[in-house]
Amino acid sequence: MRWGVLGATGYISSLLMPAIQASAGSSLVAVASRDRRGAEAVADRFGCRAQPDYAALVADPDVDAVYVPLPNTEHLEWTLRALAAGKHVLVEKPLVLRGADFARIADAARAADRLVMEAFMYRFHPQQARAAALLAEGAVGPLRLVRASFAYPIASGSGNIRLDPALGGGATWDVGVYAVDVACAAFDRAPLTVSGQSTVRPGESVETSLAGVLDFGDGRRAVLDYSIDYGPCAEYQLQGESGTIVVPNAWAKDGEPGGVIVRTEKETWSEELPVVDHYQLQVEAFVEAARAGAASPLPLAASERTGRVAAALQAAAADATPVTVAAFSW
């Protein structure tokens, strides 16, 4: 599958582009950026061509799939434009910022007969499958609580788009969605209600930290904290009735081996999984599904669930009032 990438930042060129090049059955053929010189430099580095703008890349007949890692507020437009041009689309999280936009994307994907998937790379790391298997096998008994923390600092005045409310910034849409996604995936449903408390760093206009509780009913909850004020921290725990499954460094692998730790009253043991590139595994899973015309490895319904819960949590913290998720309009 021939890929085009919208953007040429350090994140893209250091993680996603190498993953495309290393993926079986994929090749990187084009890149476009608002910074034309930056695009040309990246194109030279990866042996592909630099298109003059995003529209030219989307229209390129040699491009089969487009990766959209643009600011959050631009995901909808360029996903729809890529679909209209007959491309498969892999979109950086969050896919969109409004619930109604999921329906627009789903309709456009059906009309174009193309695959759209949100880029939650962590879901493709083997340690996630291993943690889920241990839980399903009853290694720690029925799941009662998920604890999830994800934090790293972004300095004020850095110009980082994650601090810009006009671009869909804030801790929730950057790191919070990971914590929300792992909780919803573990319980295999959305929570009934959410509540939380957030912090807006002095001088900023987006929430920069949030701690929240997701109530799944019957005494089952998730306790989340995430931040761009402090860190680093990236870990989740699956607390069962008879033990705990710990997944350390869950979302920020940095070349480290994956692993899980299991603690029960009788014993503690751990498993180490080999170093993998979960960006590459994500690309390969996407390509396999697109070529086969198969269901998405991460269905839009799961992405909509995570987005809805994240938005509800953000609203609950902002208003200091619990939110009923099923009735929440976003």
C-alpha cells in the first residue's frame, strides 16, 4: 500500500514514517506540509516526493492511504477529503472532537468503500493482548477496578499546539483519551457516569491535568489521572477480586520491552515481551484489513465510545458535576 502523510513534524518523521517504511506491503511515496522546506527535507530523507500542499497529496493518484496527524480540529476535514479522493485513512487520535462527526466519517467511508481507523498505536502492542488474555483467563478474578495514569510535562510558552484551545488542545485529548480507552476496553463498555476535577495551569486556556472516576455499575470503577503539567508516568492496572495485573510504560514504549506484572496474595510474577514497534504493527494491521475489505482492527464504534467518555469527563470536571454518559451530547 502506497502512503502519503500530511505533515512533517519530528514526531511523524521519527515514529510513523519509519514504521510505514518497515511495514510489510507498505511504501511511503509522498509527504506534504505547510512548511514546504520541511516537507522537502523529510522527503529527501525518506526517498519520497514532497507535494506542494495537503490537497495535492490527497489528490495524488499514486497514494492509496493517507495518514492524518494534523491538529485535532483539522482531522474531520482532511479525513473527509481523503475519503472523497478514494483513499484509506489512518487518523491520529482523537479521530474527531464531536459525536456528530463520527456519523459523517462513517457515511463517507461506506460511500467510498474505504477504511478509516483511529491511530491508537498502543492497542497493537503485544503486552495489551497479553494483559487482556490474563484477565480473561481469570488470573486475578473478575475485574473490579482500572487504575490508569498518563502524564508528561509540556512547558508554557513552548508553542505546543496541545496548549491551544483553538486547535483542540488540552490534556484530555492528548493523554486522557489513552486512559479512558484502556478503561472502556477492559470493561468492554462505556461507564454509566463520570466525574472529575481538573486543573488549568495559570496562563493557559485548556485543562492541563485531570483526575476522574468512571462508574461502570455494580461497584466497578476506573480511577484515572492524566496531565501535561508533570510526569513522566504511563501505567495502568487491572484490579481483580484476587489480584492485580500491572502494565508498566503502557503508552510510551521508547524501545523498551513490553511486559506485565501479576500480583496475587500467593505470588507475584512477571512476563517480559520482546521489543516491538507498535506503530509498525498498527500500520500492518490497518493495511491487512484495508486490502481484505475486512472490519477495522479498531472499529469506529470503539473510537466513538472513547471520544464520548473523554468529552463527558472533560465536561464533568469543568462543571464540577457528574455526567451521565448515555445522555451526554457532544
